[in-house]
Amino acid sequence: MNNDTAEFLAKVRVASPCPARWEDMQGDERARFCAHCQKHVYNFSAMNGEEVVALIRAKEGSLCGRFYQRSDGTMLTADCPVGQNLLWGRVKRMLAGGAAMLLFVNLSIAAAFHEKPANPRRLAELRAQAIQRAQKWMGVTPPVRPMPPGGIGLPVAGGICAPPSPPAPPQLAK
């Protein structure tokens, strides 16, 4: 994302917040139709910075948008390097956690088979304990609300207040 795009996105704000829930709207992850305000709502966090700027300029700032906003007020877009780094780190942690969980489950099963006689109830108990330990170690908890890639930010939605488009370059006389 170049500096002009970053500066433009830093000035984009939600002028009139909307109470409608994204989950209740019909559409895909990039755009949905809001029955409450009878407008299309665009998910800026599913687009890269250049796409967001082009869309806002094409609609002349008259559109509804949804995006995740970090605590510093920065809009999180699909090409945000901070979000991408956090997402990659989260993917690596989840892969490592999944491997650890498989190891715990397999070790608990192996331990259960070494008991004489094999007890199916004990096997299920050990499996459940191993899964709980692995989930606790990985920090797996059900999410309270949908989060953006990387798990940072809060959703913001409503009518968009965009900075004015730059003036057209003057025509030179021939």
C-alpha cells in the first residue's frame, strides 16, 4: 500500500453508525445488502487499500462501509501488513497447537492401552483430558464476535465520510 492510499484511508470515518448487523444482511464477504437502510454495505476489511480507495472515489464517498478499526483508529484492510503478520503468526501457533493436540491424544490412547485390562471408559476419559489440556495450552476459546484476520480490532459500520478527491490537473492551453 503506497503512502497516498494510506493517508486517504487514515481520513476515512464512519459519519453515521448503523445498528444493522452484518450477519443479518444478504451477500458475500465483500458486499451485502442492508434491508434496514436499503443500501449496499461494503466490507473494506475484505479488500486491499487500493480497492477501497477506488470504490470510495467511484461512489464519490456516498456509500456505506464496514471495516475493522484498530485501537489507534487505523482501518484494517486485507493488505494491512500488521494484520497479515498477526494472521501468519496465528496460523503457525494453530498448526503447532494442532500437532501438540494430536501428540497428547495419541499419548493418552497409548497410555490407556498399557493399562490391564483395557477400559473403554478410561480411554474416553484420557482422550477428553488430553483434548482439554491441548485446548487450554493453545488458548482455544469460542469467539465472542467475529474478528478480522489476526484477531485485532473492532467492527465499525455505517455511512462513510471520505476525504475529498484531489482536484483534476489543469488543462494546458495549446
